[in-house]
Amino acid sequence: MSEVILDRVRKVYQGGFEAVKDFNLRIGDGEFIVLVGPSGCGKSTTLRMVAGLEEITGGTISIGDRVVNDVHPKDRDIAMVFQNYALYPHMSVYKNMAFALKLRKLPKAEIDKRVRGAAEILGIEHLLERKPKQLSGGQRQRVAVGRCIVREPKAFLFDEPLSNLDAKLRVTTRAELKKLHMRLKTTTIYVTHDQEEAMTLGDRVVVMADGIIQQAESPFEVYQNPVNRFVASFIGTPPMNFLDGTIERDNGAMWFNEGSPIPGEPTKQQRLRVSKAHEARLEGHVGKAVVMGLRPQLLAEAAYGESLDQSIAAGRALRLTVNIVEPMGDVMDASCSTDKHPHIVARVPAHQHMPVAEITTVAVDMEAVHFFEPGEFGANLTLHAGSAEPATA
């Protein structure tokens, strides 16, 4: 049994700074959990508390069937891969991988079996006699992982292990880690600030901010149903657009008033028709300020078989000024603006005509937008029934 449980775990440093606050998380046997968030959110501190490298201020940490609050790191039966890999430069790859097993006084035959088995899994059999300085960054990373595998621990802990690799190697190594977990099925806690890594690797993604779990769900749920504005802003590439406005009732319909005049029609304001699916959830917010979140992929050309003027009148499109266009192969990112919102990104097909410094009209998929309460951590007002709730799991 290699379940890891963190129950009301806290970390307060000297001077009163609380880095981790009331952290509750149950990690299932064989589960791959990713802790993700900006620098200073408490994710690495949490990992180091599990490893025993940081003392906890409050709560309990259990690995398997025992509480490990006062257990020395070497006796917790975990293995950790650090950001800098922490290989012994004077030892060969073989000796680096075998070192922890020698300290345990395992028989030489067992050590050799484990080291060569791990090397085969990672494809580094031909590197066993080399020193770390003779290896590439990706090879060093695999050696660091191999040093963990040979120990056959209850849990793997990864602290931003890919951050020293170039972009292309990060992608291939990420896939290798995914395959490795599918093969070994060892409970894994992985820390990263890269939301793309989090989404591709994790069975569940734990989004953190200010030492607090904001949401702990599958990658799909975190992306589709962010519980608050912070999660919505952190997960997704390019980041979600946020438009401040108000909810209005007009002629029996519900509208989101963005607050800017329609270009060419200064007496009219830009409004979008709230979908039927969202109306009931926003009923109590008529006349109030809200924030509409729409992902760049929700802005598109051509509006539902009607003219652009008809789309504007029906509340299914916005008129934007195109400021910058960034071609990215089959798609392009257009940085646009209204009078009120200076930075709205639209990710559109590369063939779409969006001339810089001109006005363009883009259709908005109002079924897929989100509405939030104002503020950095404003709650999602339009979560679907049965979707994720903030936070412990």
C-alpha cells in the first residue's frame, strides 16, 4: 500500500510567514499527482515536507500505513528527483545508481540486477560506465530517475525535473516519464510551474496559490470547469481572456455588457447574449459587475451563417481592433482590443484575414464562456452541475 495522505498540513517559517495553509490531499496508490502554481505558491515546500526535508508546523503526513511526521527522510521509503539531478560527479552512472543500495547493504547480485534492470527501462545501458560530465542534460535526468527506480520506493517525488532541459527535449522526456509511470505504477508527486507539463502528466492536477489548494481535479475538469478566476487564468495556453462588465436584462433576454462603444456606432455598447444554459446561474447577478472569461480559441471568424452585422445585433460577436498578429503555423494569435479592454487574444486559423490596425469582427461561442465574481480569486458563477468544487481531495 503506497497511498500518501496529507491531513491539514501547515508550514510556518520563522517570522510568521505561512507558506502552506491547511493542505488536505489524499493521493491514491499508483496515482500520478502534479502540484502546479506560480513561484512562491508552496508547491515545492509541500513536496519537501513529504520527503522529510522540511519540518511540518501542523497536521500529519502518512505514507502507506504509517504517519511519517517524525520519520527521518532516509527511512520514509520515498525517492526524490531534484531540479539539478544531484548526481555524484566522481562516480560512474552505475555507481550513482547503486549508491543508495550499497548503503542499505544489499547483496552485490541484487544491486547489479536492479541497476541493470532500471538502465534497460530507461535506455541507458550503454552509459553505465560514463561520468555525469560526459552526459547530456536528458541523459543526466534519466540517470537521476534510474537512481530512484532501483530503490523500489513507495513513492516518487519530482521537483521540477525538466526545467533544465531545452524545449524539444522537455517534450520527449515528458513522454518518457508518462510511459515510465504507466509501466511501474508507482505513486508519484510531481512539482512544476509549467501548466502544460501538469496537464499532460497528471492523473490529477492540484492548482496552488498562496499556500492553498485552489482545485484538485483531472486535467480535463480543471480546464473545462475552473472553480475560480485564478485557476482559469493559470491553466490554458494562451491564457483565458477576462472582460469586466455587467449583466443586464433587455426585452426578456439576458446580456453581458462589455462597456465599450461599438466601433462605427458610438451610441451603442458592445453586448453579448448570455446563453440559456448560463441564464439561471446568473439570475441573481442582474445589474451587478461580473467578469466574463473566454478562451482565445472561442473567438472565431464567420458567425453562424449570418452577416457580421446580424451577429453583432444578436449578441454573438465582438468588434475588435487588431494590434499584433503572431503566426504560429496552422494558427495565429491576434492581440486585439476594445476601448475598455486593451488585451484580448484570439487564436484563429492562420488563413483568417486579420489586418493589423484595422477593425475585425469575431464570433464568440457563448455556450463555452465562464462568468466569475470580480477579484483575482472570484468564484466561477457558471460551473456545470456536478463539476469540481474547490479543493481538497
